[in-house]
Amino acid sequence: MSRWYGALTTWLRARSRRQRYGIVAVAVALLLGLGGLVVAGGSETDILWFDGRPVAAPADEPEQELGGATEPERESGQRQPAGAVEPPPPYVQPFAEQPGAKPRAPLPSPTAGVEIEEGTDGCDHAYGDRDVCVPWEFPAGVTDKCGWLRERGFGPLKITGGRDRHGLDRNGDGTACGDGD
């Protein structure tokens, strides 16, 4: 025993005072940690309170503290499912009950669509897809609206808005500026 002790003391004497204090501090920390693990009685996943209960014990554990498992548990070896749990009542902030306090109206949903008045962008979106822009008002002097649209690259347009504000679907087939219009 004196051999390893002598070798350790010789090795420690070769170190500076600061290094020796650091080595002693690390050794003390390791011993305290090991002692705490022994006192706790298990691994770090089985940490216990001082009374021996696990830290993460469920709220329905008092049955075991009072006398072990109930009769059905002893027979089957399994826990019986708990009944329906009633949610707690909502918490009301104390300032909400002050005299004169009135609840605010709920704010609109941030994902709700925004209502924009028709024709705001200068387009009548009742014709074609969403990206098609038939002018809300045709230029002055335009008599053949379908011809004007064809000159600008528009073909037959399906009426999607449920109305034909410009009268572009003369035969009533649901297609504006199509065959027969």
C-alpha cells in the first residue's frame, strides 16, 4: 500500500500548488457525486425523493403508499384504467373581474381571407382564372369587347363569378367570347 501512496505523493509534489488544488477539487467532486448516487439508490433515471418516491410519480400513486395494490391489481398484475378525468376550470385573470372591465371583441383570424371590394385592382375577375384580368371598364370607344380582348391575347373565357357584367356571353353557354358570341 505504501508503494502506490508514495508514487502518488511524489507525482503530486511535482505539480504546482494551483494544479494540486485543482486535482483535489476534481477528486472531491467525483466522490460527492458517487456518494449522491449511492444515497439516491439507483441510476440517474431512477432519481428518488428523500421519502423514497420516484421524482416523476403520477398523481394517482397514494394507493400504493397506503397499503399496496388494490384487489383487482393483485389478481391480474395490471393496473386498471382510470375513469374519465374532468378538465380543470379555465383560469380567469384577476384584473378581468375588476369593475368596469369589459372583454374585447375577438381579433380576426390571421389566416382568414381578406375581403377586397370588386374592381379595386381594375380587373373583373368573374371571367377566366384568378390571374386573368378582364378590365373593369373598357376603354372609351370600344364597341366590340370580345374583339378587343382577342387582340390582346385573350381566348374564350369561362365565366367563374356567376355573372356576366359586360355581356360577353351572348348565347348563355357559360363561356365568354366563345363560339357563337
